[in-house]
Amino acid sequence: SVSPDNKWMAYGVDTLSRRFYKVFFKNLISGDTLEETISNTTGGVAWANDNKTVFYTSKNKITLLGEKIFRHKVATDYNQDELIYVEKDETYYNGVYRSKSGQYIIIYNSSTLVSDYHILDANEPNGQFVNFSPRGKKHEYDIQHYEDYFYIISNKEAPNNRLMRTKVNATDISNWEEIIAHRKDIHLLGLEIFKNHLVFSERKDGLRAIRIKNMISGDDRYVDFNENTYSAYISTNEEYNTNILRYSYSSMLTPSSVYDYNMDTQEKKLLKQSEVIGKGDDQSLYDAETIYATARDGEKIPVYLVYRKDLKKDGPQPLLLYSYGSYGSTSDPYFSSARLSLLDRGIIYALTNIRGSQIFGRQSYEDGKLLKKKNTFYDFIDAGKHLVEKKYTSPNQLFCSGGSAGGLLISAVVNMEPDLWKGAITAVPFVDVVTTMLDPSIPLTSNEWDEWGDPREEEYYHYSGQMTLAGIHYDFKSTKGNKLMEKQLKREKKLAERKAKREAKEGPKAQNKSEKVLDPSKPISLDFLTNPDK
């Protein structure tokens, strides 16, 4: 990042491939790089307006999480840096950044379900950070500074988010006022602030949209993309005082493209489009369509298809179906040059968004995680059956693919419906859910409990075990299972001893979640593989 006066550049270097960055400072006038560096950081800094003070995040070497925020003066020994903030809850990601307006330094703390911020006037680099609003429960929000206000995208009593604002000197939640109410059919995803415009990223009927509000004239309109199915994202927009919005665009037929859009005249300018190396890109050879499958409980499942026109058959043909379905991540329809090799061989490529994504708003996500995770698997299976029913493909020609959490999806569906698939691709599959989630010492594990559940609690232990399907399932009678359970029970014993000592001094208190002892005698049930009603 570059200092406000454009004289200094701070950059991070990782020589361990462990995401531990050393920050260097380069003088952009002389070209010299200072000997003084900062070790063990996340790689970035936030510049104060004095052009010599930066704030950075230090990492925990065990969990790999950003844990501490420090204040540093350029050209000084980082060992003398002042500790500003420490996050003690390991379920939070933490960091520090400079607001786009340049007026505030902001410390963020975010877990799967909760957001928290501390702010400092960038003109007062030696001042004290102030909590934006007391940390709540199950409240995610994002803040953007604009003139005398902070604009806030909040999910407080609004699953699909709503827009609020508050005066910069009165940021407690009790002072927030609603600007755009919650809408059941539109998911408010993001906000980009400009001097004279507010730009919103929204999702309606499964498709992203970009909405622009002129704060001077009051004009409010959506960008027209001239395709029925596409991906459109607000790109990098560092400049505050401009009427040009940069956005990225792609579709099943259109290569990844970058546009500049004049928010006053609505003029679009294509800056760059990814080149299809070797053969070029003749869009006229291909066609795309969107169909909808129906899940077994009646929910709608969008499926985006692309194929070569002259190789499209009236009957079944080879088809590769992809999805992810976790963390609320939604796979918008996009172009892939590597995919052309399949299409040119007569294979249909299909992408679907199932529950666990946020394709139809936050509810899609809530219905595909924790104790509802099996909806993710059922949706993918039902999408595959729909493609067979509509004669796009057949079980002897249907292939499925997914990676990481999507690899868990694929591992599950090939066990649940083995006769539906001809083949499967599981890229770096996350299939050993129980073992991983039982061990908080594994980096980033504690952050995942709100997604998969904490298997130290018996209900989640058995449910997570049902997801451990791809030849890794065990009922804790195996050697690995016994060792893991022995380790966990030793930990629980220590916690119980600590609790007894504490209660001897302070009296009994409510049971802590982590103090719940598991019963290893109860095996994980896989009955639902053969009986979907379970």
C-alpha cells in the first residue's frame, strides 16, 4: 500500500509459503528500501494521514489467525511498536485497514456470525481506537465512511441485509437509522462509496446486479448487461472522487472482461477481455441456457448449461455437473477457456447452485449448513436426476465434480446415489469432518464450527460423522478413532478438574459448551444412506 502523499510504499514478502509476511518500506522518491522491516504480519498496513504511522496485524503462529494490531512508525525498530488491540476469541478473523475516504483507520473482527469494528480518526494517529458498537450475537455488518455518516450493511433483523447509516460521532447501534429496508426477494451483498455516488451489489432471482444511486441528482438505476445469465462484480475502485465505476463481467459464453462505466452518462468502455489462447473464441459455436430443477422438498435449483451447438443431441449425452455448496459461496455462471476442450468433444457442462450457497438469499445458506447440511447433498442429487429426466444426459454419461468443501459434496452424493453417476472428480476433498473439527489446534478449525458444528457437542458429533463418507468413516473403534477420542477425553477431564476448582471458589455456574463430554460408545449412524427419511 502507498502512503497518502505517494512517497512511501509498504509491501509484504512471504518466504515460507506459510502466509507470514515481512513488511518492507520503499521510498518512492529515492528508490531506497529501508533496512527496518516488520516481521510476522498478514502482509498489509493501513497508513495514517501523517504519512509515517502505519497499523498492521500480527499473526498467531499456531492458529495462523491475525491476532494482534500494532502501531508502527516508519524507519523505527518494530520491536518497539505499540500493541493496540488483542483478539482473544479464536473464532474471529482480525485485521486493520484504511477507509476509502481516507478519514478513518478501522480494526475489524469477524466470525462466521458476528462482526465488530474499532475506529480511529486517520488524522489522529496517536489516538485511541473506539469501539464502533458493542459486539452483538449473530449480527454481521459492514461499515463504509461517507462524509458525515457511516453507511452500514446489516443483517440485524434482516436475513438478506438492509442499509442503515449513523452519524460519525454517534456510532452505537441505538443511533442507526434505516435507509433501505430488508427485501425478501433481493439480497444486498455489498456497497461501494464514491464522492457523488453509492453503488450497490445485489442479487435477485439468483443473478447479481449492480445498482447506482446518484447522491446529487437522486437518480437510481441498474446497469444493463444485455444477457439473461451472467456474473457481474464491482471490481477494484480505489478512487473516491470519480464518476467512473470499474466492474468485472463474465458469462457462460463471454470471457472474463473488465469495464469502466461512467455513472453519469451510462457509457461503458471495455478495458480488457481474457484472450482464449490458441484457437480464439468464436461465441457463435456455443449456446447457453438456464433450467430449474425441483428439490425433493419443493425448493428451486438453478442449473446453468453450456454446450457446442452443432454437437448438441436430441437425446442424452455426456455431461459434467459442478457445484460447491458451502460457506454461503455462490458460483455465478462464468466463462472458462479450459472448459472449451470438453464442449468441443460433445460434453455438456453444467453448473448448479444448491443450498449452502446464497443463490436465493441468506435462507439458502441457512438451509444448507450445520444440522441442515444434508440439503446440500439432496439438492445436487435432485439436480442430477432432473438432467437425466429431461434427457440432457443419462446415469451412464453423467459425471460430477467439486473441490474442497465441494469435494465433500461429491464424496457424499456418490455414496448416497452410486447408480446416478458414471464418474466423479473430488479435488482436495474435505471429507474427514469429525477428526478435523474435533481438534481446535488445527489452524483455522475453530472458525469453522459455525459452518459444520462443533463435534465436541454430541448432536454435532453424530451429524458430522454422517458426512464423513468417502471411505473415512469410523465409529471410534478404529485405532485412529481411539487415539483421537482418548486425546479429547483427556482434555475434557482437565476442563472438568478446572471447573471443579473454580466452582469450589466461586460456586456453580452454567455449563460451558466445551465442557460437554462425548460418549464414544455411540457409533455414528449411516442409516440415512439407504433411508433418506432419517
